Amino acid sequence: MKQTTISSKIFLAILAATCLVFTACQKDVSNGQNSTAGSTDQATKATVTKSIIDLDLTENPFPDPIIVPCANGGLGEEIVPQGNVRQLSVVTVNGNHFTVKFQFTPQGVISIGQITGDIYQGTGVSELTQTGSFVNGTATVTSVWMFSNIGRAGAPNWKMIPTVHTTINADGTVTSSINKIVASCQ
């Protein structure tokens, strides 16, 4: 079974990795922590591939700033996330059809305001299930997921909303890239 990789220069991961999510090259961002398991259901001939990718936002920051409009007393400021986002992927392939389940969980993710130094704690879980058919051995899924960021010491709460494009290959490998990230104030 091939080891799962992620494309771009990511956040994330979230929400997310040097040449990881924002570029076309691929990089394994698991730091040796990937876990891949495969099984086949003999009755349906379905193959299930599970993988975990830890996306280190500190080592692989977003190439573009995340501007949070309600931060800095409503004047807005750039926010830089740090920490880890875990991506759990479960891909079931049955002939030319697939079902993919993603779960993204921030683990120790904090974001820091670059003007104020305000700190925001990343929370929540974002999940997606998609089904479809392969075309020439691949399928593309576009998803929008969301994480809450809880402001400390009076800083405002906001949501990070990345749009993610994911390619699933018939052998169960998964690559992802983030198209854009939007910050939404609560």
C-alpha cells in the first residue's frame, strides 16, 4: 500500500506543509507518524485504506497571511497559526466507486496576532464524507471545512474556513491542496 502524502505549502490543517498544500510538489509531513492500514472485504471486493497525516503548521506555515477582520479592536490583523492538525482519511474503493471520509482535528493549535500578540486556541473537528466514481483512476473532491478559534483575554472568537481540493487515486492514496483560507468573525 502506498504511503499517503499531501501536496502544498500548508497551514494546516487544519487546517493542512512546506511544498505542501499551496504548491504542486508533494511532501510527506507525517514526520514518521503516518499510519496506513488496508483490508479487503471478500464479499464485495471493497478495499479500505486508512491513513493519518499530522500537518505541522509551525514547521510548514501558510505562505499567505490570514487576516482576521475583528482582531486588533476591529482594525484587523494577520494571524499566524502554530501547532498540529491531524487528518484521518478512510478510503473505501469498490470497483470504480469510492467513499472517502475525512476528519480534521486541531491538536494544540494556537494562532497569534502579529500586532497585538493576542492568542487564539484552535478547537473543533471538521468531517466530510464523499462518494463518487473514478475517472481514469482518479477522483477530485472539493470541500470546505471550519475550525473555531477561541480568543483569550478578551480577544474575539473567529472561524478559519479553508477550501480544500483532494485527489483520490484508485489505489487509495490521497493528496490535498488548500485553495484559499477565509477568516470569519463570530
